Amino acid sequence: MSGCMPLQRLHLCMICALCFVVCQFVFLLVLLQRETFTGRLLLFDGGDHGKGKDERRLFGWREFISHTPEQSAAFYQYNLQLSDRVGAVRWLPRTRHESCDSQRTYSLPHASRAKVSVVISFHNEARSMLLRTIISLISRTPEDYLHELILIDDASQDVSLLDDLKKLMAKVYATRGRLTLICLRNVRRQGLIWSRNRGAEAATGHFLLFLDSHCEVNEAWLEPLLDRLALNATLAVSPLLDPIDPTTLRYSKGNELLKGGFDWSLHFHWLKRELSAKEAPEQPYPSPAFAGGVLMISRDWFLKLRGFNSRLKIWGGESIELAIKLWLCGGQIEIVPCSRIGHIFRPRHAFDFPPQFDHESSAALATYLHNSKIIAESWLDEYKNMFYVLKPAARQIPLLPTDQEEDHPTRQLKLELQCHRFDWYLRHVSPELKAHFNELAAMGTLKNGHRCLHARRTDTDMDTDSEVKLPVILDSCYLNDITHWRLLRQSGQLSTATERCLGVEENSQPPRLTLNACSRHKTRKKAQRWLRRGTQLVHNETHLCLDNPLKNQLVLSPCRSLAASQSFQFALEIEKQT
Ligand code: UD2
Ligand code: MN
């Protein structure tokens, strides 16, 4: 027993010595890390050694941003003065979960097989903002992986920006020999979709990252994305977007309990992410759509998918289209919460849209509607009727002959990649969208003869003698805000988009129609239940039919089969799907 003691002590000593060496090593690594970081900041040394250290460091930057064109405060839709003051790179709070550093190891492909091309298209971005986007990238991306930066100036008013930037970046090349800078400029405004495609074509890296021009990447943003992409060539990933406040430029933590999705109008929506029992919130998770337009994908795969749909104009919808295309044609999408990128969410568009054919609605809305129509026509199959019922104005939008129905390029792609039909997306990718569809028995405008059932706004509900008037009338179907109804399959409720339901007032004699908040209460819900019999709407409790016996007067009366006054047609009747 006693003979073992010196041996144990020797072991203890050796362990202590080893710990000491490891600590020294870690300490040295941390120091080295700092060195490199300072080294990177010195990239901005303008060479004026007479100035103080900080001044020198920012010299190039200050001169560069001093040429920002004078503009009104509203022009950029964020706090320009503050952006100019903040500097080229700043400390950002760590928003990713700590296990992203402590527990996860990322298996990165060798840099020679994982060169990253970053594509940034911009239109009228402030110089300080654009530069911060670029410098945050350079500072926080491992040098071996950041292959090239492709900037597409989409006909910005600041015509000398690119040339000045090239001069400034020449100083960066001194230490970043491997990084290529490609600057392209559109003579005419082409929009971000066209421009991002142009950038992707010019790219030579293995992976593409599409980035807005007012972003800041956070520490170690790339590793978690590459780790996932290296496992699966058909995967595309989104980092988790951290919001940056447009007024205070405060960087805060984005929500990892949300997935990307869209509704039947093809508008982007966040969906609740349900965590399975063993799933940690910071784990990568599949998503029906990207978390917006900041995404990373293999270049080959992107080009095989023919990039963003080139018939989409200017702004909007391209990431939804790519998401549908990816899922249906053999790809997948994940959001990776350990990768964080900050983005300024601006309250409204900071740019004009070129006028569209429809001069009545805003050009921004008309452009978005045009793009949504292309998506519906390209991918939604028979479900495109859902889109048209919700967006009837889209029917009037003229498309080029090649845009009609399943236009030629998309048809070819579908054949080539043997893409699934949209029904597959509903069943396997977005049960939320399917559930929304399954809830409905019928939807859209509700027509009787040439008139449509219209729910008036509540402020017109009162008559002068303060008698409550039924706020539902029959009116022209061409009213701009004509009511779109939903007949819910389960509850039989007939609801407006603002969740007001047509029902019958309790104990009223003769039974009187009302329009109240859709109820979840069992008895009150019964008074709002309608049955569809042919084209009739039969009130479940009273067994009376919705009727328009006199001109534009809505009442309940005994059902008479074939009575035209009791025939109400929805824009879309949905067959029960099994
Ligand atoms: C969201 C996406 C964006 C894109 C867009 C829909 C995020 C963080 N952003 O936009 O990536 O998917 O939805 O298309 O999810 N730009 C041009 N030319 C133009 C208009 C804009 O190059 O004609 C640039 C603009 O300078 C910016 C980028 O495109 O860098 C995106 O535009 P945005 O920031 O106004 O759009 P945002 O964030 O609302
Ligand atoms: Mn943006």
C-alpha cells in the first residue's frame, strides 16, 4: 500500500504540469486570436502616421463615407448619422446559444473544397452601412474560406461609390491576398433578383451567400452553416437573423423558435417551430421557407435549379419561389440558429419601384403581385385557385406568353429534376399551409345574382336613430374592398377576414341576422353555424335559408329549392379533400 504513494504523487505532479502547459497554450491561443483581430482592424490604416492610433485606423473609412450624397433623413430609412459614427466594425453582443461554442464541434470541409462567394446587390445604400456589411464579413470570416466578394451596384445614385470602394479595398488586399473583389454596376435599375442572379453567374466559389447590404455578420457565423452544407449537397441554409434597430442600430437576439413560411396569398409569415422532446432550440431545423433572403447554397445546385426565377421583377418573392422549387425538386431548407447575422429591418421600402401596368395601385404592390402570380402559375398547380381567390386583382396582370401557365423553362426544370407536385409540399413540408386549406369548405366573394355579400365597416353600423342595422348588405362585386368570406368546414362558421361571423340573434322573433365576432363558445358558435346545401346557405339551428327576396335585402326565410334569391356562390368551393 505505502509503496504506491510516491507513484500516485508522481502522477498527480504530472497531471498538474500537463494542466499548466495546456493553460499556457490556451492563453497563447487567445492572445494570438487578439493579435489577428487587431491586425485586421489595421487594414484601415490610411498611412497617415501623424494621427492618433484610432484616427489612423479609421482614416480610409472616414474619407470614404465623407462622400455619401446629401439626402433627406427618410431616404435610407435608418439613422444615417449614427451609422456614420458607429465605425467600420463594432463589437456585437453574442446572441447565439453558448452550447454553440462549448458543445458543438463543426466538421468543416477543407477550404480548397469550400470556397465561399458572397453576393451583395444594393440600390442606394449609405456608404457607411455598406462598408460595415463588408468589413464585418472580412473580419469575422476565416480567411481561407472567404473566396470572393461580388458587389452589384443596382444603378445607385451615388455613381462614384464603387470606384471609391475599390480604392479603399486595395488596402485590404495587402493582407487579404486571397480575397477577390468583383464590382459590377447595372447601368439601368434591374432589381435585386436579376442582380443576384448576375452575381451568382459571375461567382467561382463552391458556395454562394446572398446578403443584404445593411447586415453585420456575428462571430463564427460561417462554421455552423458550412458544417450542415458539407453533409448534404442539396441542402440550402439560412442563418438566424438578428434584428438591428433602424433608429438606434441596437443589435438584438433573433427568435430561434420560428420557421419561415407563407400563406395562400404568397406572403411571407413566421410559423411557430414545435420542438420535439429531445431537440435543443439551437439545433438546425427544417423550414418550409428561408428566414428571408439571406441564404447560403452550393453554387452548382443553385445553377442547376436555374437560380432565382428570372421572370420575377425588382424585389419580392424570390426566396419563396426558391424555397418551393428546392423542396419540390429534391432539396431541403434548414435554419441554423448557431449562425447569426444581423439585419436592419426597415419600416418601409427605401426605394421607388418602376411603374407597373396597373397605375392605380402602388408600384410596389403591383410588382409583388406580379411576382406572386408567376410563383402561383409556376408551382401551385390546381392550388393556384386559392391564390387567385385571395388576390383577384392578380388575374388582370398581363404575363408574357412564356409566363403563362407552366411556362417553358419551369416545365423543363420539373422534367429534368423530376420535381414533385405542390400537393407533396403540403403533405411533407408545410402541414400548416395544408391545415389552413383543410379548414375551408369554401372561400372568396359570395355572389347572389350580380351582387356580392358585403360586410360594412363597423362605424357605419348605426342608423341615425341609433337602431343597429345589419352591417351586411349586397353590393357591387367590383368594390375594391368587397368582402372575402370563408366557410369553415368544421364549425360551419361564415367568417370575414377580420373574424366576424354571420349568425342569428338569440331568441329573436322573427330570427334576425347578425354579424358578430366569431365565437369559440359552444352555444354561441351554434348560432353561427351554416350548412351548405347545393348553393344554399342553411342556418343550422333555425333551418332557414339565407335569402335576398327583395332588392338587396338580406333575410332568413324558409328554404325553397331552386329559388334564385337563395342561391349564393362562393368564388371558390373546395371539394372535401381526403
Ligand atoms: C427581404 C430580404 C431580401 C429579399 C427581399 C425580397 C431579408 C433580410 N431580406 O427584404 O433579401 O429577399 O425581402 O426580395 O430577409 N436592392 C437592389 N435593387 C433593388 C431593390 C433592392 O439591389 O431594386 C437591394 C437592397 O439594397 C438590399 C437588398 O436588395 O440590399 C434587399 O432589399 P431590402 O433590404 O429593401 O429588402 P428587405 O430587407 O425588406
Ligand atoms: Mn434588407
